[in-house]
Amino acid sequence: MYKYLITHYMYMKDFLPISKKDMQKRGWEECDFVYVIGDAYVDHSSFGPAIISRVLEANGYKVGIISQPDYHNPESITILGKPRLGFLVSAGNMDSMVNHYSVNKKRRKTDAYTPAGKSGVRPDYATIVYCNLIKRMYKNVPVLIGGIEASLRRLAHYDYWSNKMKRSILLDSGADLLMYGMGELSVVEIADALQSGMAIEDITFVRGTVYKTREIDSVYEGIQLPDYDDLVKDKLAYAKSFAIQYRNTDFISAKPLIEKYGEKRYVVQNPCQRPLTTQEFDDVYELPYMNTYHYSYEKLGGVPAISEIKFSLTSNRGCFGACSFCALTFHQGRIVQARSHDSLIREAKGMIAQPDFKGYIHDVGGPTAQFRRPSCDKQMKHGTCGTKQCLYPKPCKNMVVDHKDYIELLKKLRELPGVKKVFVRSGIRFDYLLADKDDSFLKELCKYHVSGQLRVAPEHVSDHVLDLMGKPRNEVYQKFVHKFNKINNDLKMNQYVVPYLISSHPGSDLKDAIALAESIRDMGYMPEQVQDFYPTPSTISTVMYYCGVDPRTMKPVHITSNPHDKAMQRALIQYRKIENYDLVKEALIKAKREDLIGYDKHCLIPPVKPKNTYKRKKSS
């Protein structure tokens, strides 16, 4: 789709214009679209704005970039002039509030997506602020919003930072149209409609978009969600609304969703876009990216975010893992799409040719590294199951488990001249791996693609918490660790599994946190990092946190929201740290688990606070 256009469309191999001077070099008097983004301008396929702008360019549209405008100064929006067709707005690769604040709502000191890692350059709720600036300066120019912030706030949602229900970001931003999910197909269809002379308010038919209207008679088979006013008054109404949304995320079976605001104002979500074909996916990732940050940032020290992704390959998108705390179901969807081997090898050869390539490909993956196809053959004809998951509580009998394609891809990449090692650092699903009767992938992984430690995400050890997370039970993780260790022993390799863990997830109480600490004790491992559960927009876990029920079953769920209680759960996971001693002791006493305070091998902490990090005694 795009390759044909790239071949025949005259473009300059350079960054897209960020100034009038850049436009003049290209002979442009105006841009078709001006893209306002909250991140630094990085022209790399790991950055959503880079993909969207290059896709538009490939389809013949002139796109200029305004990166991190001065949100205190409306004039900063005008540096490229008035665009012919419209403005595009994205907060960046992260929700601006997640970017700015830790889970305890403290301001982060750095921002990896800003030159030199400087924090505070973008505003809170960046999409809303940027749109308001644009509307002040250009009242009649269409404004289209997209990216993760807009995508996950497309309908009414719980906002953790203000601790209240917020309206659709489409209303609060004043934008004209919202694109959700992966927007390559949607943005071209919208651009073509605007190019044809269609008014923005008439573009109500594009999949993967949300629009405003005062009439819903023309919405075919639309599902009426609870009114916004009801959501504000009743948390259970929001849980019911989200359950409907969750069941309508498939491109085949989903219906339009209608959300009412006030007397006669509606927000309508069209069904999501179809997945890209392999050829389209290849084409998107082989657009003429510069594969680095804009050269104007060099004197500022560059953009830190580039370091992890510059020599990584995106081989897939979408995830049928469907963890409760992950927003991928709402953003990329559950249908896995994969790039071809040839496309990935071409990109790898381009990396190898770069002067700063040291021989290491840092990652080959996506949301889940080893997913290289839809989970079953039925999905592309009938869609994903609305009330069932592919891997939870057990792998579905219809799921096709096959690592052969991924094994072959990794082999081709590591045999390229100039490549010393190919790492797999994206998450792997160990339950999917265990469902494969052939151990070839795990053997290849251990032998060639791990460097001492393999990070996986069991998240917890209490089965009832894992059930709420949509994760496999603890016995599955233990089985995986046993198999991993056996294979490494056979290979005479000294490698370890390092687990990612989440504290205070909905369902987890102090008893569960202590069980997790005991498990860590038995592993002889203390995590360097612990992730407190972070309620972000549009996840099942966030709905649990806010509503106190699981929206899938409407059954009550224990919630830990008090900051001190959360701190105790977090401290238990890192119980050996001296700075956590008081919190751990308080938690154990509160839970009546003083048996874990002492000097025996099973104890977590000694009775008296030590001067240094506590190391428990080894068994005799």
C-alpha cells in the first residue's frame, strides 16, 4: 500500500519540517497537516507520531512537526502557519500524567522523551492543553487527536490523579475527531475525506474513530452505554459500562458505542480498525525514517528514550495475553499482527550499517515477544471471543501454539554478518511457552538470546490475585522456572529467571503481600525494582480499583488504596532493605505474623533494626 506511493511520491530524505525555513527548503508554502506532539521529535518507528507522519507523507500529504510547544505561549502553535487540512495532536508515547507522576503522585524528576531527560516541558493532560491552544489561535481548523492518551481516554474514564470520573477527552479537548488504537488506516481515510472537501463534522464513518454528535438516529446497531451523569453518581454503572466496552474491542464483532452527556449531546465510538496485513505492516515499518532524534537536540544531549529502541526490532503488535492491568486490549487489540522475516532482516541490516552499532540487537518482539500469529484460526473470520480469554484460566483448546516461525526468525538474525548477539527483552508468556510440547524455543532462548537473566512477569504468587490479573496460577510459573533451570543446567549455563512483581493490585491484602515476601525469601532473591499497582485509564484493574468490583463478574474485590497500606505491601517485597524495616515490622505485627520476626531461617526480619541490609541466616 505505502511502498507504491513512496516509490512514486517525491520526498526529501530528511526530518519533516519543524520551521518555516525547513518548509522553504522543500518548496512548501503551507503544510497539509501540522502535528503537535508532547515528546521530542524522534523519527523512529517506535514513536507513534513518526509512524503517522510518515504514513501521511507516503500518501502524498505535507506534514510539519511542532514538538513540545511552549504551552504558556499560544504563539508557539503558529510557527508553521495555518495548515491546509488540519492539526494532529498527540501527548506522546505515554499518557502525560503517567509520564509526569509516580504511582504515589509525586513528580518524576526526569522525562526520557524530552531532550536531556528534562522534566516539566510538556503540560499535565497535554492533549487537552495543546488542543485548547490551537483552538484559541485557529478557530475553524479541524483538530484530530490520537496517541495513547487520547486512545485510552476516548470515553468517560476514571482519572487516578484527580480521583474522579472524567468526560471523554474529545469533549474536554475541544477536538473535532479522535483516532484510537493504531491509526495508520484511519488517518489516511480521514485525510482523504478532508482532501475531497468533506467537512470534519461529516466524517463519522471511519473505523477506529470517536466523534461528537447531537443526533444518533443514523448510528446503526449502536449500543447505548450508561449516561455520563449516571457514571459520576454510581461507580457500579461505570463497571457495567466498561464491561460493555471490553466486549466490543474486536474489529469483526464490535458495535458502535454511544455515550450521552447532558440533555442531547453524544460521543459515539465507531468499531475499531481492522488489523494490518503483513504487507501493510512491513510497509509501515519500512518508511523513510531517520531512525534517531532530530539533530537540533544534539547540543542538548540527545533524547534518552532512543537508547533502548534504536537497535531493537518490532516484529509484532497486538496481544492475546489480555492481562487485566494492561491497556493493550483497548489500544492495539487482541489480534496479533506480524512482520515478515524479509522486512525485519532488511531493517536489521540497516542497523548493522550504522557506525554506532556494536553488534547487539537489543530486542526482537513487541507486547509479547513470541506471539507471531493470531491465537487461533477462527479469529480472522469470527473475531476474538467476547467473554473468553485465550490463555486464562488455561490455554484455550483452539489456540495454535507454535514457536517455529519465531525460532527461524531469531536464527536468521543472529547469523547476519556483524551481529554478535540477539536479545529477547520483550515479555514472553511462559504459559504459552509451556503449552508448546516442543522445548526447542526455550532451549534456543537459553542458549542464544538471554544474557544471564531472563525477565518474566508472574506478577504475584496468590492464586486469587492472579485470577483477577488474568495471569496463570503460581504453579504454572513454578513449572516454568523448573524447566528453565533444567535446560540451563543441561547447557551448563549459569542463568536465572528474574520475576516482575506488582504490589497492592486489586485483590491483594496484607496476607497476600506477606505470602509474596515469603516466596521471595524462598527464592533467595530480592527484587531491585517493585511496581506498585498504577491505575491508568481503560484497564480492567483500574475499574476494579475505582469501583471495588470486577467488571467482568460484578463480584466485590478487596482494594488497597490507602498510601500507607500500599507502602507496607511494597516494603514487604523488598523486606531486606534497611529503609523498609519499620514498615515491614508494622505489617507483620498488624497481620499477626510475628513468627516472621526473628533470627530463624524462615524469618523475614530480625527483632531489632540492623544497621545494614538484613541477610537471613542460611540453614545449617
